[in-house]
Amino acid sequence: MKKTSFLYNLISLAIFSSFAPYEAQANENAEDNEVEKIVVTGSRIARTNLVSAGAVTVIDKEAIKASPYKNIGDILQTMTVSQPTENSLSANGSGAVRFNLRGIGTNRTLVLLNSKRLPYGGKGADSSVDLGAIPTSIVERVEVLMDGASAIYGSDAIAGVVNIITKKDFDGLEVSASYGNNTDFDGAKKHIEMVSGFAADKGSVTFSASYSEDDVIHSKDIPFSEAPVALQNDGSLLPDGSYWLPWTAVTDPEGRRLTQGPDYGEFHEYTSADSYNYFEQSFLQQPTEVYSMSAFANYDVGQAFKSENVVLDFEVLYTHRNNDSNSAAQPLIPWIGGYDDIPISKDNYYNQKFGPKDANGQSYDIYKWSKRMNEFGPRQSRFDANQFHIALGLSGDFDDVWSWQTGYTFGRYESQETREGVFNWARVREAVGPTHFDESGTLRCGTGPEVVKFISSTCVPLNIFLQPGQTQPEGAMEYVSGDWANVSYGYSSIKTATFDVTGTVMTLPAGEVGIASGVSYMELEGLKQTDSNAVHAMTTDGNGRPTGGGYNVSEAYIELNIPLLSDVAFADSLELNLASRYSNYSTGAGNTTNSKASIFWTVNEDFSVRSTISQAFRAANIQELFKGQLPSFENGTDPCKTGADGPIRPLTQEHDSGCLKTGAPASGFRDGLDMIRTNTGGNPDLEPETAVIKTLGLVFTPQALDGFSLTFDYYDIELENTISTFRAQRKIELCNETGDFCDDIHRYQSGPLKGVLLGVDTYNENLNASHYRGVDSEAFYKFRTSQYGDFRVGVNWHRALKHEISIFDGGVTDYVGTDSSNGGFQPKNKMNFSVNWQYDNISANWFTYYLGEAETDGRPEQGEPTKHTIDGWSYSNLNVNYIASDQWEYALGINNVFNTEPRRVMRRSAGNTNSIGAYSAAFLGTTFYIRAKYTF
């Protein structure tokens, strides 16, 4: 794919006119006094100040020190521009921590470490960086560019860029340790870290190591999450447990779902009172162990390669994490797993003795049955992850004007997941089939000795109708579960080689024209390999097809910074920055060119204006390209089926033509599912996503009020060709309405399951578009008092104006101010308030985080839809530091000072209860930590 830019001619002209023999410029601009130049995130050109046309928010080391979190990802998620996503309290997740800038997607936010790319992290062949692998002990500051930057950095920089700057030139030794818990001491968090280093005339080395350990907290131990509940329109809560029960559920020949209920009484039709509290066995805080080691060094080589001031840089980071997740015991539901041939036989002893009976009092083959296997214990996953990052760099000066740098970076993230508590379908089939008693009176699988096969000779019948106080027959659980666990392994790796040149091409009346140009080559690989049990769909853990592949990209870029005006009326300075980047991918992305133009206008000492217009893109990642194709599930309801209550609804050609065309019976059917079975997977022909980004910012720094600053930044992001999947339910609806997508819908064509979905094809496609608008504002005021110490007050405000998603068939929805399964949690307003106070050797920090209200779908009333408002919500943290001596420093922190409960929401599937990730900081109630640091 080739993309040309509306800025192309402008940039080409600027580049052409800018080139001049640099020797003359070098002599003309040489100065006796050297001025340190700094590279700001969002540009490759070094400059003498932190002026930037793009909005950059800095999280400094003081803010990091005052935070209760020990990885950068959790700190970033407290920003007003952060959208709820996977974090350290994602109880059933992989343990990875991510950052979703402005809700545009974790895979559309570029994450850098010292301006270098990191490998994606998670379970293998992932799509975004695991920020939980970056300990705070190594971080000097974090720069967050809230602007598109593909013209500078390439793919992924659509929402913005997170650049983590590490500590360098550290001289000394610091050791700190901390302990945290909630007020009921349900689960401790322990952390220890060390930073040491030395600096000399020729270079420096900084070492760091850290270790943290989180104890487990079960959901049942925290009142807020002890049981699943459903929020009602009047604010009341009703029990809302799982449909899949440890007290067996079966479907009788009349299509009624029967169960004995939690009291294990007579079989009766299922009601919500029979649902199961699946939080009994779940974790709220995963038991987690993380340790990391790092080294950052530089050495002044001096003169080399016909250059001066040559410096060798080296950095290495290693992080290991192991964590366990726990969820409710595995339910056996063979007909959902695609196994319609695993009935509980009418000739099964346990069915005959304990199972339901037909109208004639006889046992019958039960094709649709389910039982959650609590007697086996919970499903457990153990994750072991390792991240490696190694970078080598050389930089030097050709002369006083021109500089160069080159580097090589290697990163790799490896993960292994071991899942226990799953069952083998082939053995379940034998264990619930016909049984007989052998000559010794032992109950055996099969109809008799004459048909005993090897598998039946070792088979022990399984009692699906087990009641409290009873145990499964000896050997039954071992037979259906085996001594094995499902194991998957994955990795993501990145290799980059770069060469950059920066300098000055000419001097204009307003100043020097700066230039940066360079080339790069990058290789990315990824793999997620499941074991043979998952590949062949042999277990209740579902199918698992290997995902793997790789690609490379060659790139070249150029950036110009042109001073247009200086020290004139209404313009202390006016700068124009132009940039363009050419990328050539080995995949379907082909080649693409993305450009950017920006201005920074300093009107006077009090007032500045900044604005950008840019193109950005995101190339499809390995998972989107090469994900193994396999069955899965998606939230939604098959429009063709009859609901759980009432008589079966017949299907008509007038209203249900697509249902009938794809195999649904005219007499109607129901399946008891609250999800839709799908067929998912990658697409190697995906094109890149593209975006046009516009920003306009105002900066107010009144000289009359020293220490005060105020910024407003407006953004407008139009994203097209987004990689997505078309919702299965909508495909079924369109098949009915227009006849489209019917070939993507697959159903059972005969037998007792006729009409039930086998799967709907929902493979990755370039389908949709989205449009985002909003305003971000920051206000800070630093002042001193003679009696009460120094103060720093800060307010951050995010106002969403548009969060519009356009789906393939023309539907456009603006999700601003709403909470929904499609748009996520999108309150109009988010605000952070902070106060820092320092007096002599004592300092204190107060943080208040506010999330505005959001509207969501309520419970239907009298068949009519309703709306429900999630009220605004806030919580506060307090941190106090005391410097006792030159060596000792102590800190005490209280998080969620007022023990604010998370908001309840209507979406049952969101979060650890029916709340959402935005409120995860309050899941554990009030927590505290104490910390001590010793400096040698």
C-alpha cells in the first residue's frame, strides 16, 4: 500500500531548500560557550529548551516516589487520560499491566524505554508492552506525548507515546523496603529494591535490583466482591450467580432445563435462585512474585571514527514474574464444547439411580447436561514470564554542528502458562456412558465384559449427580482429568538497528534550522504454542491453535525545525516543525509514508500557542496477522433461538429467513446459552490502520504569578481502516435482514441439537472507523511561605467530546458519557487533584482522583429499555515522608483514605465483581504501606 501526504510537497520543498554545505554553517555558528541540548519526546532534534509543539506530560521522580505502586504501568493508569485496562488487580489475567491512552487502544500507544522500542508482553505474540515489567526503581521520569508521532517513531504512535527515562550517572548506594496491606490484613505486599552506581570522568555505571511479593486475597474475603450481584434500576442488588452449576443441570425431552438446586432436592425447572456463586474459589489479588535486575552504563571513548566526543552506551534489563490465577471449578458442558455425542447414558448406573425420569418413570439419554466439578477444585493457571532488553549505542560529533548516533536493540518477552483443573472429553464420554457390574461386583464402564476395550478397562464411571457428603468413586477423577495440565508457551521479540544524524543546515534571521534524519531496520517475531491436547480440542480448556509468525520493516525519516520569527511584535518566537517517515513492510501493509507539521508560537513570556497536524498508522501485529484459527465465544444472543422462558417460538420465512437458510428448524429451538460460539483467527492480508490527528494547545505562564502554569490542549483523531472483528450477533441479524454473511454462520443440521450454533466466522478484517475529540488541561502552582513551608498544587482535567465508533454496516455510535460493552467506560470528565507540602525534613502528598458520571443501559421495565446513571466517584491517597538523617528516610502511605467502595454497574461481565477496572484501586478498601530507605 502506498500513501502520499497532503504535506508531501511542503516537506519536500523544505528539505530541498534546507540543504547547504554544512562546513560553512559550522564555522558561522560556532560559539565559544557550549549550551546543553535536550531531545524531547516527539522529536529527534536536540534543542536548548523543553519547548514542544506536542503536549507532553511528565511524571517526575517525586511523583513516582509518592505513589503506592511499584511498576510504571499502575502509575500511568492513574492519569486522567488513561482508559481502564489490564492491571495488577486483573484477578484472572496474565499479570501484565498495560496503558490505554485516551481509550484509543493499548496497541495504539507506543511505549519506549530511553526512546527505544520494547518487546510486546503477555502470553505470547502479544500486541502491546507489559508495563508491569518496568520497576519504578530504575525510572527517573516518564514523558507522555499526547499526540500522533508516526512521522518520528513509526507504527503504533497514534494515541501518543510513553517514553520511560531511566536513572543514569547515579553515584552511591540506596536500599529501600516497603510493606503494605489492607486494614483487615488479608494479603500483604512486600517490596525491596537497591540502586547503586558510580560516576567518573570517563563514564558511569548504574545498577538496580528489586524484588516484590504479593500475597493472595480471595474474592470471598472482601465484602464488595464476596458474591456476584446484579444492580437494579432502583440501586438495589440481587444475587447474580453462574448459570453453570455444581448441582447438575439437565434438559429433559420437552426442552426444560432441570436441576436439583443448591439444596439437592427434587429435579425442578431452573430459576435464578438456583444460580451458583462462582466467586467462592476466585482470586481478587493474585499471588505474585517479581524480581528484576538492570544496568545502565556509558563510557567516553573520546576521538574515534573521525569524530569527537564518542560515547558508548549500554543498557540491560531483565524482569521475571510468576503469578497464579484462580477461577471457579471447570464446568463440564460437552454440547457447548462441540461434543454433541457425550450423553449421560440411560444405561448409566448413576443416571438410573439419581437422574431425572421421563413421564413413564424411566431414565433417558441426556444429551444436554452440565455440571461444575467443584469436587476437583478450582481451575488454576500459573504464569512464568521473563523480559529481556539489551541495547548498545554509539554516538559522536562530526564537529560543533553535526552529530550522529547508531544503535542496536534486542528485546524478548517469554511466557509459559500451565493450566490445571481441566478434563479430557474422550474420557468423560466413557465415564458417563453405559455401565455394568463385573463378576466381583465392581461398577465398570461399558455394557459388559464382552465389549470392554482398553479405555474401558481403565475407566471408572463418573457420578454426575454427586450430592453433598458424597465423593466420586476412587479413581474416577484421576481418569477424566489425568495427571497432566494444559501448557502453552509464547514469546515476542524485537530487533532494531538504527542510524541517525542531527545538525544545523543553515541559520535564518530567527535562528538555526535544525535537522534530524535517519534509517532503521526492525524485525518482529512472535509465537503462542499450545500443547497437543488444546490443538486437538481434547480438553474442556477449549481449542488452541498455534499463533506464530514474523515480519520486518525498513524505514527512513527526516525532520526539520525551522525558526520563522524571533523577538518581533506578537512573537517572541515562532517555530515550524516538519517531519516525514517512509516505512516498507514485508507484510500486506506494503509501504506507507506518514508526515507531520507543527508550530509553536511564543506570543510573549506569558502566552504560547501550539498546534500539530499529522498522519499516523498502525501496522497489524503478529496476533492479528497470524493468530491460529479456532472456536471461541462472544457476548451476545442468537436471534434465531427462543429465550430461556416461555414456549418455543416457531420461525417464519418473513422474519427469520436467514435462520432457516442456515439450518435452524422451522419449529424453533433453544440452547440455554448466554453467549455465541464463534470461529476466530488471524488474517495475513490485513492493511495498516491510518489516522489523521489535529491538535491545538494554549500555554499560559504569567510572569506576574511566579510558579503558575496552565495548559489547554484540544485533540481530534480520525482513525480509519481499523482492524477488528464483525460481531457475530450482527452477522446473524444481517443474514436475516439482507441475506449477507449467511455463509459465515454454521449450525447443527440434524439431530436433537438442530439449529444450535456451531460457530460464526469472525476473523480479523479492516472493518471500522473511529473518531475521538477532547480537551486535556493541566494547572500547576508552586509557591513558598516563610512560616509554613513550600507548596505545589496541581489539577489535571480530561474532557471527552467525542468517542465515536463506526461499524462496518454503517452504524455510528458516540460513547462519550456512557458505559457499554462496545465502547467501554467513557465518562465525560476525569480529574486529578494533588497537593504537595514540604517543610524542612517532612513532606506530604495528597492525591484525589475523580471519575465523572456515565450513562448505561438499565434493566428493561415492562418490555421497554431504560437508562441508568453511574454517579461520579472519587477516592484519595495520602503519603507522608520523613527524612530522619543523611542516611535514613521513612514514608507512610494510606490509599483510599475514606474507604470508598467502587461503583456498581449494570454490566455483569466487567471486572472482578460487577464493577469495572476504573475502580480497581478501591477493590481492597483502605490500604496502607510503610517504607524505609537507607542511603550509604
